[in-house]
Amino acid sequence: MVTRLYTHPIFLEHITPPGHPERPDRLRAIERALDDEAFAGLDRVKAPQGDEATILYAHPQEFVAHVRAAIPETGIVSIDADTSASPKSWQAALTAIGAANAAVDDVFDGRADNVFVAARPPGHHAEKTTAMGFCLFNTAAIAARYAQRKHHAERVAIVDWDVHHGNGTQDIFWDDPSVLYCSTHQMPLYPGTGAVGETGAGNIVNAPLAPQTGSKVFRDAFLSRVLPAIDNFVPDLIIISAGFDAHHRDPLAQINLTEDDFDWATGQLLQRAGRHSDNRVVSLLEGGYDLQGLAFSVAAHVGRLMKG
Ligand SMILES: [Zn+2]
């Protein structure tokens, strides 16, 4: 297995207000964890700048212009109650998109079996026309569309195990049966969407979890809801919206997973990718706000990607 890792120093320059959980130290914690010699075999590549035109794969032009116009020259501005932008946020978001799209190229062109993109800001809350929940643009959605346009992928599965429901990804693909969106998430919790009955064009699979859910119920949901949907869909590519805020240490939610659960879930998706999509897996960092829980979880996730 060749596992590629994309990072870039620009991701540290998307600055959020003091005390905000989505902060640059998250990436520093991940960097430290992946510095361990266990990860010496990672193919480390500096993320390329993204092509602005690809943002339009998931968002209309007016919205893109609105976000661009909101980027301040100095200081920090609020985009919504918990989403903000600083002078380098545009470049950070665009580089996150560039890395995700490059990761898609890598798995289709055979440069890597799978790729982890350690970027911020995250993306899964960004709807077609709304930046929210720490997210400016929906990186996973753009990457899925990019795989379809550039590499003629017919079906892309997005699996989102962030503890928050990916309302943005669901919104973008609501009536698009060429993309399967599967989410496990705590309910009730921000942003309030993600009920079982929200099924789009039959391509949305929501598996909400009650507060205090632990490993067994999470794994059961994965085995009974997510994996059968993937087997039924037969994707050409699996994209993971890899948030690690369902870890028991995380301060933003009450799900009690451990890093072993992320190792296990990664292994399950790799099996499906081997069966259906020539091993192609692109994993994109979403949430995860306890630095130790995040570091342990990313180490388990990337370690599993490398082992296959
Ligand atoms: Zn989250």
C-alpha cells in the first residue's frame, strides 16, 4: 500500500478567535503524531494550490464571490456565529481543495492507493450557498465532483464519521444519486439535521447515534447501515469525511469512541475499496477538538491506511 499525506503550512494561517476549538494547534498535534517513526513510510507531499474554478463544482458563483469579499485584510471577521475568516483563510481553503483534488488524481492515476489530507478549515457543514460550522467550502463535495468530471468516476461514496452531521454534503448531493452520502453522527447535536428519514434520492444514509453511544453501537451502525449501502452502491471511489470528534475525550460531543474504533472503521472501508473501487480511498480531515484524542485517532487512522 502507498499512502500519501498532504499538508501545507498555510493551513496554520487560517486564524480563528481566541478560545475557538477549530484552531491551528489541531494540525500541530497531528504533525507531531505523524512524526513518529511508525509513519516513516508515508509519502509526504506539500499540498498544491487549488483551482478556483473547481469550487464551482459544489457552490454557485455568487456564493464564492460572497465568501471572497468577506475575507478581511487584517484581523478576523465572523461569517456566521461560529465560522470566521482571517486574511489567509481564502488561500488555506483553496489549498485544502487543491490537496483533496490532487489526492483524487493520485488514487486514479496510481500514484497512491490512499491519501490523507490534513487540512483546515474543514468542509462538511458548508452547504451550496451557506458557509457555517467552521466551514467555508465543502471540500469533500468538490473532490467527489472532481473525480466525476476529471476521472469519469460514475459513483462516489462519501462516508462521514465526524460526530456532527454533514448537512452541507447532504444538501449538495440531496437529489444526486451518483453520490452516496453515509453519515454516523450524534443526535441531537449541531447542526440538527441527519435524521434517518432524510434519504434524498435514496442516496443519503443517516445513522444517528444517541449521546453516550460507545464502540459497540457505533460499529453496529456501521455494519448494518453504512457498509451494506456501500456494497449496494459499488463506488468507484470512497471519500472519508474524517472527523475525530466522536472520540471520548472530545469536548464538543458525548460519543465515546476510542482510536481503536477509527482504526476498525478505516479497515472496513479499505476492505470495501478493495472490493469495489481498486483500493481508492481519499480521507479528508474534518473535526476533532481534543488535541490528544485527535492525535491518537489520526495516528490510528493513518496507520490503518498504510497497512491496508
Ligand atoms: Zn464535527
